[in-house]
Amino acid sequence: MLDVKNLSMRFGGLLAVDQVSLDVQEHEIVSIIGPNGAGKTTVFNCISGFYKPSGGKILFEGKEVQGKPDYKISRLGMVRTFQHVRLFNKMTVVENLLVAQHRHLNTNLLSGLIKTPNYRSREQKSLDRAAYWLERVGLLDLANRDAGNLAYGQQRRLEIARCMVTEPKLLMLDEPAAGLNPAETKDLNQLIVSLKEDYNVSVLLIEHDMSLVMDISDRITVINQGRPLAAGTPDEVRQNDDVIKAYLGEA
Amino acid sequence: MAAHNFKHALFCAVVTMVIAFPILGLNLVARGTRVGLEGADASTIISVFVAAAIVFFFQLYRDTIMGNLGKLPALNPLAGREPMPQAKRVKLESWALTGIIVLALFWPFFVSRGSVDLATLVLIYVMLALGLNVVVGLAGLLDLGYVAFYAVGAYTFALLSQYMGISFWMALPIGALLAALFGLVLGFPVLRLRGDYLAIVTLGFGEIIRILLNNWTSITGGPNGIGGIPEPTLFGMEFGRRVKEEGNTSFHETFGIAYSGEHKVIFLYLIALVLAVITALVIRRLMRMPVGRAWEALREDEIAARSLGLSRTAVKLSAFTIGAFFAGFAGTVFASKQGFISPESFVFLESAIILAIVVLGGMGSQIGVILAAIAVTILPELAREFADYRMLVFGAAMVLMMVWRPQGLMPMRRIHIELKRQE
Ligand SMILES: Nc1ncnc2c1ncn2[C@@H]1O[C@H](COP(=O)(O)OP(=O)(O)OP(=O)(O)O)[C@@H](O)[C@H]1O
Ligand SMILES: [Mg+2]
């Protein structure tokens, strides 16, 4: 469904991403790994439309999407989380999920002002969907708290729930396990697998936690200093000499 | 540290002298056909020195003074208290609001005509401030040219009535919609800009509209303005002594009461009150609707909002347009109240006053904005002898607010949507 071809991104003199190609098929979890500063987040920013790539093509469901504005990309069904959690801190947990469903709601001003039945029913549906996902990530009891007051692990889960209420086809997670304790990481592992199995969402994952990556990925792309280094199944990548040298050897 | 403070304080004192001395210490006197310069009397010069000394000592002990000011407990007695639960707060607020509205409905029948007239002006400012609050407080866009939309509303009514004989009630929606259209058209190219740039460009737009009105003499009458703007009618009843428009009747004759100039003033006040209440209610609802949440989300974290499919331009434009709409509303009422408008009424100072009301009241908070509108309009009227110092007091008030309560008199507390447990 997602096909990235020879993607390049240049910041002034720095070629942060150099000819990276990768693809994600339906019902698949694909991971991008690489040392710090390898350009992983930059790849995400290009795909999700925050940066306009300097070169290459990005196809989503067969259509070119590179250079499209970020909000349009997200409406196509590609939604991401951020390396540093970005919630609407002063809004409540459930409101965070309502904002994400903006385009599912009746945003006509007049229908909102006089509360037409259509407006009410869509608002109720959004609340139900929000409640469902809060239950799913174990935050239902905290629904009316300010998002900024949640513990770190809870914020991470809320960010994923916030993506899921938009009903995406492809979920892009940027280091979702960073800062989580082992128990939380295990829950995250199960959650991601269940997103794929039960909700038919493909996942593109950036992660430093190798055991998580190796455990859940169908395929892995390794990049180093902006350049693609290797790609394949977890076993292939684990045994690749270049990867061992550049990545594991360094650590 | 002390040496640094001393130098700084000395510098400030010298600046005070340099500025104050030529302005206050020297007088221009007409001697025949020529103008001569004369020193002011001793007391003025002494006060300049005293002022410089005050500045010097204040700057010298500035840190201590400001530190102690910040600690003054009495200023915010509620600071340490737990916030009220939302349900209770909402109830209390709506009771208070209903009380205020009922009081405001009956109040004009017991006071002087001048007070009612002033109250109408307050209500116009309330409308303006509530509208600007959407733009600045809720959407976080610094608009320094808000008065332009106010002018559009006022001039729409003035021109329509002059050239086409359209009545107040027809002009009210037209004026508001036209102002909204202006907001939409002007906002579209501008809203890509951020922060300071946006402020400067909107400032420019405000001035352009005013200059346009001033110079397009053939249509707008230029600096002479437009007069003879009709007052609102009540179901075809006019409030003047004699009926001006054919087909209308007059209010006092219909009800068989003696003519009184007060009827008209009170009627206008009531219209302004109803419109202000409608404005407040509509904006309150908007805050709880998807648009309102989108404004807040974009203000909180623009990147996250965009990543979830919110279009920055569309969301900000909606705030800009809605704000302009209410300014148009207020403009129509203003034109009708004055009966005469000219570009004089739409100078930058007006934008600044409306913005000051929003900031003083606490960005985003409605009750705060209403209180601030009352304070900012009425205080200068009460203290007319200090009219010369109005801007000075204004500036001082703003500085003090920034020190003590940067969040405004009554900072906004949002009404959250609650997720009810369904078992
Ligand atoms: N907006 C930008 N402007 C200039 N340089 C940038 C920008 N964004 C990223 N870079 C540079 O691009 C390179 C890749 O950064 P990126 O954030 O993509 O790395 P990463 O693989 O996500 O690293 P990490 O594992 O630490 O998150 C870095 O050298 C970074 O400094
Ligand atoms: Mg990164």
C-alpha cells in the first residue's frame, strides 16, 4: 500500500536521507531501524507531509503523495505518532480523541448551533468510538483528566489511541517504546500486533528496542547515515554483515 | 550586581530627565508673530527632578520591589484553592449570567438617559471584545486591525441606508455577513504568516480600510462621514417625534403615550443587549463544538493537529471570519446609535482598546471580557477630569496586569466535554 522510492531529503549541505526505498504491504508490520541521527524520523516527516522531499517518490495506494500537505496525507489514512509525545495537554483525554475525529463530525456551524439530529448522532458516535479506544488502551478511567497530567506511558498509549480513532489504514509509530518500562513495552508489543491482526492496520515502526522490533516485524529496513544499509526479514537482517558492523558492532 | 544596578538606574534616571525636561520644562510662548521658548516655573522643574529621583531609586531596588510585589498575597486570595468541580462551576456561572441579564433588562428604566447611552456603548464594546476574543483568545491569532471589520459593518449600514433606504433590521445581517466576507478574503493570504508578521499585516489592513474610507469621497463622503443613519424600528414603529418613512407609525402614538426621547435610547440599549447576549451564547456554543476544539488544538500543538488532518488555514480562517462577523454586527449597531459615522471612529486606537479589553479580561474568558469592557469604557467617563491621562493610566494598567496577572482578570477555564460512563 505504501511504496517509497529513492527518497532523498537535503537540509542545506546535509543529505539527511539519501535514496531510501521501502514498502509496506497490507497487513504487515515494517520497521525502520538505524543508529541515532540516521534519518529515520526524517523519512517519517517526508512520508507524512511535514517535509517536502528533495527527491524520490512516495506512493500510497498507487497514488503519488509526495509534497502533499500534511493534513491531506493524514486524511488519506496515514497517521503518525511523534518521537516526543505531542498531545493537546490542556484538553482532556477524551477531547484529544474528539479533535482527531474532526472530519468524522458534523462541522457545519449552523447544525452545531441548533444541534440537529445529525450533529448529535455524529457527536455521540465519536464519543463512543473514543470510549472504545480508551477502553482498549486502558485509559477509560482517566477519560476526563487533562492529557498533560497523565503518566508518560499513558501519554504514549493515548497518542496511539488518538491515531486509531481516525481509522487509519497505515499507522506510523516513531519510537513508541522509548521511555517505557519492560511491562509497558510488553503491553505495547501486544497492542501493535493486535492492531494488525484485529483491526487490519498496517504499521510502519521506528524503534530502538531490538527485541520488540525483532519480535513483531514482518520486515525490517536498516538505514545508516541517511543511506539504506539492508532490508529483509528479521532473521536476514540479524545475520547481515553490514548491519552487524555498522549497528550492532557500534553498540 | 549592585554596581550594575546602579549604572542601570542612573541611565534610566538620565533618560527620564532627557525626555521630560524638554516636554515639561520648556514652554512655547507666542511673542507677537514669533514663537519663543521659555523655561517653565520652578515647581515644574522640581517635579521633573523628583520624577527622575523616583525612577532612579525604583530601578536601583527594582528586584526587591518587584519580588515583594509578586508575593503580595491579598491580590489573589483564591490562588491556593482547589478549582471548583466543573458541573458546579457551570451552574454557578449560568445563574450569575442570568442574574446579570435580568438586571440589565430592567436597569435602563430607572436611570438617566446618559447612563443608558453609555451602557449601549459598553454593550457594543462587549460584542467587539467577544468577537476579537475568538480570534486572539481562542484561535491565538494576534489581530491588530480588528476595527476594520467594525468599520465594514458600520459603513455597510450607512451606505445601504443612504443609497437604497435599507432599514436597520435588513442591514444587520448584511453588515455582519459582509464583514465576515472581508474577514475571509483578507484572512486567506494573511493567515499563513505567523505571530509578529500577522500582527503587522493586520495592522496594515486596518489602516488601509480607514484610509480608503477617508479618500473615497464620492461614495463615503470622506472625512465628512455619513449622517442621517436611521434608528431601528420596532415592527414598523419609529421612535422619533415625527414619522420619517412612509408606511411606518410612531411608537408613542401607537401606544398613546407622550413622546419621550428616552424611548429611543432605551430601545437601542435593549437591542444592543439582546445582540450582545446572542453573541455571548453563540460563541459559548462554538467553543464546545468541533470548531472550538479545533481552534484550541491548533493553539496547543499545531503540528499534532495537522498530523490528525486539521487544515491550519481552514481552522484559522474560520476563527478570523467568525470574529469579523461579530465586529460587523457591532458596527451596524454603532452606526445606528450614532446616526453619523466617519473614519475618525475607526482609528487604530479602537483596535488597541478592544485588544486591551481582551487581554485585561483574560484571553478566552467571557465573563472576564465583559467585566473588562465595562471597566475600560466606563472608567474614562467617570474620571473625565483625567481625560488627558487616559492613555497613561491605560498603559500603567496594562503593565501592572502583566506583572500581577498575566492571565487576565478572569482567566479562561474551559468547559470540558465529559465522557459519561455508560454501564
Ligand atoms: N529540520 C531539520 N533541519 C536540519 N537538519 C535536520 C532537520 N531534521 C533533521 N535533521 C538532521 O538530519 C539527520 C537525521 O535526523 P533524524 O531526526 O531523522 O534522525 P533519527 O534517525 O530519527 O535519529 P534518532 O534515532 O535520534 O531519532 C540529523 O543529522 C539531524 O540533525
Ligand atoms: Mg528520530
